[in-house]
Amino acid sequence: MKDFLRKSARELARALQTGELCSTELTRAYLDRIDALNPKLNAFLYVDREGALEAAKQVDADRAAGRDLPEFAGVPIALKDNMCQRGIPTTCGSKMLEGWKPPYDATVVKRLYAARMPILGHTNMDEFAMGSSTEHSAFGVTRNPWDPQRIPGGSGGGSATAVAALLAPWALGSDTGGSIRQPGAMTGTVGAKPTYGAVSRYGLIAMASSLDQIGPVTRTVADAAALQKIIGGHDPLDSTSLPDEKSCLLQAANEGSAKTDLSGMRFGLVTEMMGEGYSSGVLSVFRRVVEEIRARGAQITEVSCPSLDYALGAYYLIMPAEVSSNLARFDGVRYGNRVLPKSGPVTAETMMRATRETNFGTEVKRRIILGTHALSAGYYDAYYGSAQKVRTLVQRDLAAAFGQCDVLLSPTSPTVAFRFGENTHDPMAMYMNDIATIPANLAGVPAMTVPGGLSEGLPVGVQIIAPAHEDARMYKYAAVVEALAHSDGIQCPIDALEENA
Ligand code: GLN
């Protein structure tokens, strides 16, 4: 069974179709592995053993009866804990929602059900998706399977760890400023943020609505393309949802991985995404990948996007502004576990204050305060207004860059996974983790990470950024990078983990 756990979702789907394997066996194997390793890793906050096995059993019965099934029927998946699944505890990593069971399914969840994929459970995350290390979850840190003394990235550290440690073949994440891609880089997995609007946000508990996007967390580029196809497409329940994707994403990924001669392919390197702040180990892995690409005939151009120097600042105004508005609903009346004041009169206001004071963690409070301040009448133009102007400049700079190349390449994250506590004392140091991922969210363009190699024995991610609506191109070029960067695969050394589990 262990051999099967290493396989990609596409290989598993094939094994299920040919009858080499049944979904009940496969799902149980993942659940058993979660039981054995989760106490150490804390990747899952909730495991739905019964629900997953029931879904698997029905797929097996339908297959035995010769009924038509979708391609990935029976392949299990994990969900980040900010996507509503009816009847299943969904907490966003916060005490505010502890014990809450959504009364409805997110669109992505409905699509997973339609694809007949058993849902293994919900994965850990920084509270309300705010963070870059999964140290801000109210339910404990998630550990990086490459080195359990280190963070797995954030906010989606749970999904990334689950996929890296073979607790799930693939998972869903959400990316507001890098929460799919940065954990992907830190755990040696693949993570994609589709074009804004390509995947419905209906039922995703909002962080910053103009930046949030759901996307795949996988071990291969082809799996990510296949998963985006399953969860993506138009949804009338999300007013920012785009029309259905016309191109075949999986075919694009397959074309990319078959390529050996790269002439005619144009890669751009962004000057502002390679210099200051990036560790020398990360840069040397990145340069090695670039040289491989060049050696196979691709054109490499350096482009400059000066506005990117201000992208992090703009993000940390726009995002908290939206956070302060989106999180107003957690007041103990509309949503959230109600807390009454310990002393003094009980009024609506004192109750709301006690509820928010008790249930929100420090990072969430920091952002609500920052956002409320940035939106206040006297400061609106100086902060929020200026940030929106920078956002427009970032969009323009990236669009201009795509006039000179097909995709942009950069390191996904400026460093490899750091040790617990290393950045918690200094919010700015934590925010710097996102310098390479944030521009794609501000511009709404698709971007993904693939493992590029190792530095200090830890994974380094390479980011591929494509123009808006060119998700197929992103997958094609990412598959090229994947094939070059690690033809032997970058495998997480999980054997040691198992020994002392
Ligand atoms: N790390 C970033 C932040 O803290 C991104 C979060 C995200 O993408 N959800 O805001």
C-alpha cells in the first residue's frame, strides 16, 4: 500500500479504473496514515473517517455495478479549514468558529462531491488565513515533514504538509497573498493560484475578497491542472466568477512535460524579485534552474517592474482594509462563539467586545486595527487610496513585462523553511516571506510554485507567473520547469518521521 501512497492522483485514478485498487482500501490507507502521523505533524484539525469511507464505499459499489464514474472518482482529498462543508466542523483555525458546522457546502465542495472524491478532513491553517508559517492557528502549529523543528509555511501549512507527508494525494488551499504557493515552496509540493475568478469563492470564508482565490495543492503539475479543472469554472453564486475555462489545462501540462527542446519559449526574470532579501541558497537553486532552461534553447530576458518594490506595502493596506470589513460579522450575534463580559453590564456592545477580545488571536486583531485605521475618513486617501494606485501600477508593470516574455519566473519564497519562533516576534519579518507571491494576487494573474531543488537539505520553490486568463500557459511552462528541475522528483524524507511516530 505504501507504494500507492507515493503515487500521483492521476496514477491513483488509473489504478482505481483498472481495478488494481479499490477506493475503500486507498481511503483507509490514508486515514490510517493520518492516525499514525497526525499527532506529530498536526496537519489535520478534523478527520472525517466515516464520511470519507462511506463515499469510497459508494464509488466502489458503483464501479462494481459497471456505472459510469468521473475520472477521479474514489481518489481522496483534503480541504483547508476555511471552506464550508455542510455538517463538518469548519474553524478557520480560530476559536471564534470552534465547533461551528456550516449549514451549506462551498461550490468547490459540491464539485468534489460531483467528482465523487472522498473528503478526508480539514487541514490546519493560520487563523483566518493570516500568516506565513501556520504558527498563528488557535489549534497548535503544523510541523514541516522535512524537518519537524521547522514551519511548513502558511497560511495553508496543513494542506501542504498533508500532501508532502503522503497523508493525502492532493488538497485544496486558498491564496490571498501566497498561502498556497509559499507553503508549497517550503514543503517541496506544487501549489497553484488560478486567475482571480477562475475558481468560485462561494463558501470560502473570506479574508480579503478582492485577493482570495482557491487552488490546488498537489505533488505534480499535471495533478494541479486536473484539480483546477474539477473545481473551476463559472459559478452564478460568485459574482466575480469567470466564464468556464476553454483550454484543456491537463493537456497543456502534458505538452509542457514532453518538451525537450525549449526554443520559442520565452521566460522573463524580474529584476525586483531576485535581489535584496533573498537568501543566497534560494538564489543559487533558482539560477541553476534558469541555466537549465536556457541550455535547452529557451529565451531568457530580464525585465524590470519597478512598482513591485511597493507591492508588499500596498498589500498590507488593502488586505487589512478588507479583513476589517469581512471579519465584522464575527460578533457573537451573526457568527462566532458568544462570550459574555466577566463584569459590568451585559449589553450588545459589551458582549461583542468580549466575544472578539476572547476569540481572536493577536495577528487577526492587529490586522483589524490596521485596516480600520487605513479606512478611517482622515487617512483613507493617504493609505487605502495610495495602495489602490500602487495596485494599478503593479498590474500595468506586469502587463508590460508580458509584452517581452510568455511567463515570468522567480523564487517563490525568499528563504527556505525557518525554525519555529524565528519570525513571530517581528510581524514585518513574517510579512517579508510574501514579497514574491503578493504581486500575482494584486494583479489577479495566475501563479504557481514547483519544487526547484534543495538548499541546506530543504526544498526551494520556483514560481511561474502567467498573464490573466492564461492558466493553461502557466501549467505548460510549470511542467517544463518541473521536468527540468527535478527529474528524479523531490521526495520528502518521511521514513525518519515514521520511525519515531
Ligand atoms: N502570508 C500572507 C498573509 O499573511 C498571505 C495569506 C494568504 O494568502 N491567505 O497575509
